[in-house]
Amino acid sequence: MSRTVRVLVVADEVAPQLYRPEVRELTPDLVVSCGDLPFEYLEYLVTTLSVPLVFVPGNHDPDLKVDRSTLAAQPLSWSSHMRDALEPGGCENIDGKITAVAGLRIAGLGGCIRYNEGPHQYTQRQMSRRVMRMEARNRMRPPQRRGVDLLVTHAPPLGTGDAADLPHQGIGALHRLIRVLEPTYLLHGHIHPYGFEQPDRRVGETRIINVIPYKLLEVEV
């Protein structure tokens, strides 16, 4: 028997109408962030709504990685504090992962194509290697659990709503990941609409949605 999961998806721009207690009226079962949002905004959403929040980092987010040897050399209390400070409290980073949350199978791939030395930026070749690792993780899952309902990215697939300039170029390897994971939706940010409605696109049976600043989806599972 199918059921509907309500998913609030946010990215890149803070939506003032969500940054208030009335956001509870949307009654989502899950919040998804596609990156480049203030951590205090995500923490407000997860605290106010009391539902899981998963995210991938965008190119303007801080570096979320700390060298393990640095952590190991510090007191446990310091290490825990640093881990908490690196990511928004109460939220789960799903970058490079395939997981199950709120009854949905979800994969995440953060970052964008490299255009300077900032964090969460990769060449097309590096993105291809990241996708290959995700494919391997998918193969390790039981056959009945392979594939996903949502593929959450920061940048879109190459040629599907991206732009010609390098900072906003799409990711070529996402087309391969779509074929492997067969998501119902690919949700992304990064390409700001600047007041213009961004049409949804399709790659095969997958619906590609630019969610900036937010979308409320009803996903049948």
C-alpha cells in the first residue's frame, strides 16, 4: 500500500516565510537542503519542525572535513565540540551517501564544478570518481533496496538547467548516476532563478527540479 511523504526542500536563498513559526503549517515529514544556506537557518527548520533534515554542502558552505589525526590528538570533549561546530546541529550530511530517511531512499552528492580553490569544488573527472564510488555503494545493497526516490545535489546535471560559465556548469557524471539509481526526483540548487520561474526538466523518467528558494513535494512511496 502506497503512502505520501511530504518533503520540504530548500537551497541557496533564505525564504523569509519559512523563517518563522508558521512554517509548521506546511507539515513536512522531512526537510532536504541542497546547500549554500546558513547553518542557523537549517537549525531553525529542524528544531521548529521536529522532523529529520538531510543536506549536501554547496560551494559557498564551509569545509566540513577535519583531519582525523587532528581529532585523535585532542581530548574527547574537544573532538565532540569540533564535530558539532562543523555541521548544523540536528542535521545529517548525506554527501556521497545513500541512506533511508522518513521512508524514502535518498542519495546525496554535494559541491559543484571547480572554478577556484574553495571547498566542495571538483573537476568533472573528480565528480566522475565520486559517482563511481556511489555506484559501488549501491551495488553493495540488497537488490530490493537498490535505486533511490530522491537524488539530492547542489549543482544540476550538465545541460539540464545549468549555465555556460564555469562556476555554474552542470555535472556530466550525474547523467550516469541517474541511470544507475533511477531516482524519481533529482533536487538541486546552485542556479539562481533571479525572479524567473525555472522549468522542471527530465532525464529519462527522472524529474529535475531547481528548488531555490524552496519547494514542497509530495512523494509517493
